[in-house]
Amino acid sequence: MRIAELSTPELRHAQPDAQSDPFTSQIESLIKQFETIPITHPSPELSQLASDLRRCLSQLAERAPFPNSLKLHLWKLSYRLWNSCVDHSNASSIRSSSSSSSEDQANLRHIAADMLSLAGSATGVPSPEVKTAFFYYKTGIIWHSLKSFDLASNCFEKATEIISKVDVGTVKDAGQRKLLLDLQIARSRTAWEVSDKILAVTLLNRSKCLLFGSSDHYIALASQYLAFGKSILETNKGSEAHCFKEALKLMNDALDLCEKAFSTARMRQETVNLKGLKSKILRFIAAVHLQMEEYENVIKCVRILRESEGGGDSHPSLPVLAMKAWLGLGRHDEAEKELRGMVVNKGIPEGVWVSAVEAYFQSAGTAGAQTAKGVFLGLLGRCHVSAAAAVTVVHRVIGGNSGSGCDLDGSRVRAKVVAELVSDDRVVALFSGNATAKERNAMHALLWNCAAGHFQLKDYETSAEMFEKSMLFLPCDIEDRVVRAKGFRVLCLCHLGLSQLDRAEEYINEAEKLEPNIASAFLKFKVYLQKNDHNAAINQIQAMTTCPGFAPDFLLLSAHEAVACHVLPVAVASLSNLLNFYVMGKSTATSEVIILRTLITILSKDMGNEPEVLKFIKHANDRASEMGIDCYFGKDEIAARELKWFAVTSWNFGTSAGKMKNYVLCAEFLRLASNFYSLLADVQGEEHSLMLCKSLIFTVCAMIALENERKAFLIEIEVKQALELLERAGKILKSLSTRMQLNDDKDAALEPDFNFIYTYSAYDIHGRMNDLRSQQILVKNFVSSKACTPNYLLQIGLAASQGPRPNPEVAFFALSQCLSQLVSSVSPDYHNVSLIVRKLIAITSIYKGDTDDDAVHDLYKQAYRIMIGLKEGEYPTEEGKWLVTTAWNRAAIPICIGQIDVAKKWMKVGIELAGLVPGTETYRACMEDFIRGFDNKFSQHKDGTM
């Protein structure tokens, strides 16, 4: 609103000294600049303009006090600035300018008000305080609308401070009186917005002394009390009971003001306005009492309203308030009277009686279901009811929480009532014709959503009934077939949930006739699955791939369904079909690796599926080689996790197959495990080197075991493959040993059995290649390791001393080392000692006996030294007798060929051993007699010769 300029001679003829002031001149220049800005276009200069004006005004304030001429000039400039702001504001409202522009204009208005405040009272300006306060009041209103409550409060407080200097009793102008009241109310509203409720209510209470006998003043103040009460109910912060009491107090204050205002009403319209406000306040008070469950007070308020002068209040909310209060008091008969009264009262809007029906139904529950239905049908018959009204009724009766778990029984009863209502011919007839297409769609959606809610709670019986009722309101257009097919599909799902499989199959067959798409095909698959017709389900999987709208994800969904039904062959068939799409380059939401893992996991649940598992693990290995690790398994941690899963799975299946002596599968699985561990080592470094090494070695072990089982030698290419695997394992094993030694770790971490298995397997494979030198190096390296034990050396020695590919040098070395370790132990195993001695004697006799008789003799002497000091029977007696016998018999040949000294050497060893072996006394006596005779004979022969 523009402000009329002051028409005083002093202002029209400003003195030259006022206009020549540099600061006022600058202010006037800035205002002229603002006045020249086109009001039809937003200007980004307003912010800077406001800043410049504020700066000039601050500089001018330092020169206060001012002469009257300067004051008048400031008043004129303020009015010009204000009116320009009004013009720009009006233009902004038309073009919907930004909030920043509105803030700039509010800032300019604030400057205009500050200009008046700085000028102060000027001779020739009537009521300057009131005018200045008015500027601040209007500016505060604008700041309040922009939600700048601090600035608004500042303006209101400034206006209050200025106007407080005016004696209220001396103000006679009605507009000025209204300003005083509006200012207090505005301050109160701003305090309320910043949550200073105490100040807000205090300001309203102070405003009561500003009521000057006008009903408009009372109405304004009472309306503000009511607004605060409603605000408390809307925000509802704090405890509910406290909020209700606070709101009720404010509304009672509003009611008191209305009562007092009747004495000030002079015109009929004023009385009508007061009655309307009083009725509104009483209705809100009744509503608060209803929320507080003070039902008696609600009834009192309703009676007061109905019995008031002029025919009483007939507001549509009164019957609803009364009915809910009667329901709260448990007086259902009175509530039903109010409800039925609404049926015959044609003045009550549809929304009111629909809400009442819902409230009555909620309170009466199952017992009131038929009453609610009868009331609704009564409303249907009292007058013309539109299809939209029927939709509203159904929506209210169904409720917003239809199918919610908190009141499933009540929701089920509601659905039953709705089903009966919507199937009534009169209701169905409301929706006939093209004119009600929108309402028909709405009713279909309501019933459909209600059915869906019950379906989510697995209340399939109610859901099926509601879906069937929703089909009564299907739109009759081109899409009818599609929507009807959708209805048949959900009915199929409902009957699947009810295990009514034949009916489910009937519905899905109907749906497929109307719309043969992937959704129908998939549901048909579910029916076959639940009917345990596995062959039909697998055939349906194939049929799904040719359906319109098919996507590979449906195969994944089919697999999930099959797993849920514990029909693993169907799940495997579905996932196997899905793998073909990856090979063809088609992508899905789920990666191929996950599909393979799922397949392998499913197959792992049953015994006998190992060949199938092997096939799919090979598939993963081949696809990874083809596509690369990053493309197939992912990157970084994801790839490492996937590779580890396949590696561990291959290892577990391989070791399990080995325990079952299925060495073919064992070798294949372990070879794949080594591949995956090798890739894993590339991704995560040497962390998995040990498992890679084990996989390589045990693969060779399985190949050797398979050879022994088949009794057929490995072919040359298999031997080369085994050698390659072992060479890789050897390098890894050497690296691991070196690293553990550097880290001062124990070699035991490499597992002695594992080190021995590697040595034994490598020895075997190198023997097949006739690489005797490598065999010697392997055994020597093993002997130098901490993993070496006598038992391991004994096995190596025995293997090297016999079989199709013996190696006497390795055998002699291994057995000699084994003998040394056994003899040097605390409690030697003399059974093994005797076995080793016999083997060493045999090896030396066979491979060195003819050339080095002393080597064999040394072994017998070593056995003699071992036996000395042993308890009787500690060294195996039979082995001792064997040593005695073989040593004595070795003298026979030298005697025949005349090697007397050699013969005596062996006889001496034999008789010495006989002295240590129990049970050879008689034999030893014979031996001594023979030696004496032998000595006499050869001594006589020697004497005669000489």
C-alpha cells in the first residue's frame, strides 16, 4: 500500500540547507536510482543499493540531532523509498520473483522505517510516532512472511517502543487504535513462530487491555487465541495430555472474548460474525475433549451448539462428534441414532456421513458390521448417490491400514463388508457407462490394493475374494484383456497360497489365453513345481525362453522357486539354461560367477553329483581363461573372494574324492584347485602359495594312485605333465622354506608329511624319466631338512631298493641315514634297525659284493656293534640268527677257492655274532669246533709244505 506524501508547506518548500546536506543528497540520489529501476524486471542491484543506503544512514545518524528542515526532508525521502518498494512489490507478485529479491525489498522498507525513526518528530507531521510505528509494523509483517523472525521481532519491538510514548487514551482514530492491537498480535505471532510460547501468550493477554469496544477487535484477538490452540493440536509437541490442556485453555480464552464481544456488537452482521466464530471455537473445544476422551464434555458442547439461539448450529461435524462421543461412552444405541439421523439429513455432505460410518464401524467392530452395511445401503437409497461417493465410502470403510498386521481380524471383517457392498447390484449399476470410467478405475484400484494388502499378510482367502470383486469393475476398453489377464494371474497366486492347485492351474490357463506372456508362463511353472510334476516344470523352463517379454532373470527366479520347493533337479536345469545366455554374451542382473556358485552349491547337497560339479568348475576355469580374471571374477577383493571360493571348493571335492579312492575325480579337482590358487596368488601375492603347492603335489599323487589302481603305467605325456606340476611345486616349496627361515619360523609349518609326499612323488616321477641324479638330489635335500624322520627315510629307502625302477645308490644312502638316526635316538626301534641292516647287506651284496667285500663285512661289524650291550630279545632274534648264518655261510666260497684269510674273517664275524644272539649256543659250539679243525688242518698243511 502506497503512503500519501505529507502536504505541509515545510515539506514542499524544503530549506536549501537540508537539500544541500551531502549525506541526504547521497541518500536522495540512491532513492532516485531505485525509482528509475524498471519495476517489470528483477534487478540484482537492490542488495548493493540497500547496503549503500544503510551506510549513508549510519553516517547521517552521527550528525544527530537534526534541524526541522532536515527532518522533513528525511520524512519525504522515506515516503518516496517506501512507495517505490510498494510498486516493485506489486510487480514482483505478478512475475513471481525470487525470495532473494523479496528480501532486498524488505530490507529497503526496513531502511525507510529506520529513516523515519532517525528523523523523529518533525514540526508539521501529525502523529509521527504512529506513522513510524506503522512503517515498522508493515515491515515486520513482510519479514514474518519471509520467515525472518528475528528481523520481524526487531521491527515489532521497535514499533512497540516508539508507540509506547503515545498515551493510548489520547488516540481517537479507529485505524490507529487497530494498529496498537495488530502490533501486539503480530509480536505474539512472531514469538510463537520462534517457539517462545510464554511470551506469545503473554502478549495476547496484554492485548486484552487494548480492546476499544469494537467487535472487530475482539474477533481479531479471539481468532488469534484459536489459531494458537489449533497450532498446538497440529504440532502436538510434548506430552499429548499437556498439549490438549494447553490448547483447551487458549480456546476457552477465545470463547470468553467472544462472549464479551456480544455487548459491543452494534450491527446485525457483527452479531452473525461473532456467532460464527463462537460456534467454530465450540466445535474445536468439542474436538479437543473428544481427543482427551472426555466424552461427557463433548456431548455438552454439542447440546450448547444445537440449542443456541437462531435455530442452533447445524454444522455437519456435530453429528459425527456426537456419535463418536456416544461410542466412547459405550452407548451404541445413541451413536446409531446419530448415524441413522445422518441418513435422513440430506444437508450433510458425503464426506461427513462416510466418516461417521467408518467411525461407527471401527468402534462397533464385527458386531456393527451389518449395521454399517445397512446404513450405507440406506444412504444409497435415500437419494441419488454418485459413483464417486461409493468410491469414497469403500475407501473409508477399507481404511488406510487395510491388511495391516496390527488388526488383521478387523481388516478381514472390513474386507468382508466391502465385498458384500460392492457386489450389490445397485452399487455395480452406479458404475455403468463411459461417464464413470474414472470412478470405475478408482474402485478397481481400491479393491485391488486391499486384496494386495491381505496377500502380503498371506491372508489368501480374503485376498482371493477381493481380487474377484475387483474384476467386477474392470475398465471396458482396449486394455481389458490385459487387466483381466493380470487379475487371473493374481488369483492363481492366491490359490497357490491356499494349495488349491487345480483352481490355480485353471486361472493361469485362462490368463495365458488372454495374454500369453512370460508372467503367465512363469506362474504355470510354479503350478507344475508345486504339483511335483518335475518333468513338466523342466519342459516349462524351455517354453519360458520363447515367451514374449522373456528375460534371463526369470531363469534365476525359477531356480529360487525350485530351491524353495526342495526340487534341486529343476533348479539345476534352470541355472544350466541360464549359463547358455552368458556364453552368448547376454548380460543379466546377476553375474555368471554367482550362478555357477549357486549351481555348485545345489549339486553339493546330494551325493553322486561330483561329475556335474567338476563340469561346472571346469566351465568357470575355462571362462576365466577366456575372458580374464577382472572381467569374469571382478577386481581386487571381489576377485580374490570368488577365486578363493572356487579354489576351496575344488580342494574339498578333490580330497573327498581321494578318500573315496576315486582318483580320476581327485586328480581333476585338485588340478583345478591348483589353477584357482595360482590365480589367487597373482591377485593376493604369496598368501595362498602353500595351498597352491599342496594342490600341485596331491594332483600328482592322485595320478600315481590311479596308475596303481588301473595297473597300467602312465603314458609319456602324463609323466611330463606330472613333472611340470612337481617342478612348479618344488619352486614354491623352496620359496616357502626360505621365507620361513628368514622369518625365524618353524619348518613344521610346512607339515613334515607334506614335505615327504613331495619328495616321494618327485622321486617316483624322476625315476620314470630315468633321471637318477635328480632322485639323489631330492633325497639329499630331504635328509638335510628338519622334516626328515627315520620312518620317511625307511619308506624312501625301501622304494628305492625294490620295484620296477630301483636306485641302489639312493636306497643305500637313505637306509644308511635312517639307520644312523634310529641308532642315535633315545629308544631305537630295533625291528626297523634289523630290517635296514638286512636291506643294506642285500643292496651291498648285490651291487658291491663282488668288488668290495669289505663293505659288506663292515655292515656285519656295524650290526655286531649295535647288538653289543642289548638285552636279550631286544634285537629281533630271528634277524640275529640270520646275521649269524649268513656271515658264517659267506666263508664257504673263500674256502673253496683257497682264500683262507677271507674265510677266517667271515667265520670270526659269524662266531662273534652268535655270541650275542640267544638260542645259538649249540650252533656256536659247532662253529668253534669247525674253526679248531679248520685251523689244525690248514696249520698242518702249512707245516708240511714248509
